[in-house]
Amino acid sequence: MNFRKWHNFYDHLRIHTKERPFICPFKNQLDCNLTFTQKSNLNKHVRSHLLKQPDLKPDSEVQPACDMTNSVQASTCMDRK
């Protein structure tokens, strides 16, 4: 399998590792426990919340989940910061 860009490869790896590093930023306010493998899917989800409640502000303490014990996951997590 060929990937033209590295991020496509990392997106594909998440299928196998079950990593879901993108967490809904409204987890505490709305009790939303959804996580996503790709940031674009998280962004679509966030828009769904904001359409219902436009004044909603994201939780400040929600951080991307990173598994620092896995070198591939750790490097992709560090690239996001």
C-alpha cells in the first residue's frame, strides 16, 4: 500500500492500533465520550454540537489522548503539538 503523504499512513495505522486520539472538546459539558481517529471527523462532530448550541465553549482540560509507550503513536502525537 502506497501513501503519498505521511499523515495518510498514520491515519491508516490507527485502524490497526485502535488509537482514537481526537476527543470531543465538550466531553464534560455535554457528557460526550466520543473519540475519533481523524481530526476531520472530530471537526464534523464539533459542528453538530455547535449547530444545536452556538454559545458552547470547549472544555479547556480536554487534551488529545497519546499513548507514549508506542513509538509510532508517540511521534504522531508529538507532531500535533
